[in-house]
Amino acid sequence: MSGRTRARIEPIRSLLRAIPHRSYLFGLGALFGAIWIGLGLVPRDRAVWLLENVPVVLIAIVIAACHRRLPLSRISYTLVFSFLCLHEVGAHYTYGHVPYDRWSEALLGVRLDALFDWERNHYDRFLHFLYGLSMAYPIREVFLRVANVRGFWGYFLPLDLTMSTSMLYELIEWLVAVLGGAGPAYLATQGDPWDAHKDMALASFGALLAMSFTALINRWLQRDFAREWVESLRVKSTRPLGEDEAVRMARK
């Protein structure tokens, strides 16, 4: 990194030192709490709102439980906060009825559905894409700091886990709808038999974009980027595992 780049970054460092991670998290938490209460007072469908907020509560519990031993970066907290706020909008209206078309007409003078010839409400698709785009980086941060992954695996594993959790969420939606009778308002398929597949594809694409952008930034800032990438793909042990490793462990 050049001296000019360091000089440009230094004011940002000074600003960040003045805002501790915990204070930043508490500020975002208080703001999200106000948004959560406001959007939860009179939702369109209370049962759907409750179901949509189960993952929100779980995420909040995990962040609260880990904020002392594993404080995340302000970038990660901001990404999670942004996604959860937009998710709460979907939970308030139910995803299939978010009036983004009316909002775009009021702000821009154009209806997005008419502009792109859409025949369904695409807010749920947008949020699935945003899930991958927003959550891949915080997941990467956890992988780097807990599992100590490096190089290629520091980008592939967050992508992989984001894709896996997207698939898991679709399966949970299906089970809740079948066993709990939540119905189409919760699933928000809007008559599309390939809705789950498209949602997972969009989440994967969002995560791929996030990791690609992160890799480009690191390639610019990190001097040993190429060496670390190559080292991460080097074979660390030539001995086979499986039954061979079981025999070796049994002999000890």
C-alpha cells in the first residue's frame, strides 16, 4: 500500500478509534429495537410476523452472547443490521405484499413492476439476494478469527455456509408450512414452483459478489495475498485418512 493511500486511511482510523465496537453495536441495537417495535405493532399478519422473527431473535441472541469474546467489525455489524431492518419490513407487510412499487412511484415517478415487466412481488427475491450479500462477510470474519482459515478457504467457506444456510431456511419454511399450516403468506411463493430454487440462487450470487469484492480489496491492500492463497491450497499432509487414520489412532 502506497504512502498516499496510508495518508488517506489515517483519518478513518482516528474516527474508528473514537467509536468502540461495543458502543457501535449498542447504538445499532437500540435503533433496530425501535424499528422492530414500530414495524411489529400492527403487522399485516401476526402469525407470519411471529414466524419471520424467529431467526431475528436467534441472530440477536448469538450476537449478544458473543459480543464480549468475539466483537465483530463495524462493517459486519452494519451489514447484519441493514439486512435485519429490511427483513422487518418484509415481516410487517408479509413479503408478498411489500408495496415497493408504490414507493418507487412516489419517489421516482415510475413503477418498478411496469418498468421491468414483473408479474409478481419481488421483495422476497431482493432480500434473499441481500442475505448472501450482507451475511457472507460477517461469516468470513468468524471463520478467520475462530477457525483461522486463510487464503482460498477464507472466501470459499463463507460462500459455502451462506449457500447452506439459505438451503436450510428453505427447508425450514417448507416444514413449517406443511406441519404448522402457515400457508402461502409465509412461503411467499406466489405461484412459482421454482421459487425456492431462485431464492437459493440469488442468495448464492449475493454471497459470491461479496466474497469477490472482498478478495479484490484484500488483493489491493494485502502484500502477501498471492502467497497466502497458494499456501492455503498446498497439501499439508500426504497421509490418507479414513480407515487408515482409524487404524493409526487405534494403535496409540
